[in-house]
Amino acid sequence: MEKNGSRVTTGVILIVLGLIFLGERQHLVPAIDLGRLWPLILIILGLGRFLAKTEDGKHRGGIWLMFIGGLFLLHTFGIFTIHQSWPLFIVAGGLSILFGRRRGARGTGDTQ
């Protein structure tokens, strides 16, 4: 299951990139500076990871990739610099602890 989700995400990324380049070559879309949009790769990978669920129906993660990609995207466009945003990592860490995956207690002596 994990491999199929990864293949779908990779396939969609390649299709979208190919269509963007084709549109640029045919002058259907304005030229895009991909050097400034590279953080979208992190966001898309994080979203793909988040949407891919495990066998028990839980999300696999990806929130951190989307978070970091979003910060880099804001930094790239000069909206919010990395230097200004470091406190968000503390906030995100706290949210991750509060709302993150809850793992069962191991080693509690239950041997059923």
C-alpha cells in the first residue's frame, strides 16, 4: 500500500511538471520561475504522505514537510523570513506533542 501511494504521488508530480513545461513552451501559461517555487515540492510530498493512510486507517504524517515547505515558500517570496519564523518551530513542536500520534504504552506488563 505504501509503495502505491508513493508511486501515485511521484506520477502526479511528474505529470504536473510536464504540463507546466509544455504550457510554457507553447506560450499558454506565463513563464514560471521554478527556482522560487521549489518549496512546493516539499508541500506536495508532505500532502501525499498525509493523504496516504496505513492499514489501520491512520495518517502517515507529512505535516512537518508541509510546514517546512510553507515556511520556505513564504521566505522565498519575502513574506516571512526564516530568521523571523524560528519561534513557529517551538509552537509546532508543542502542537505535535499535544495532537500528534498517540502510541500505546509499551512495556506495561500486558502480555495477552
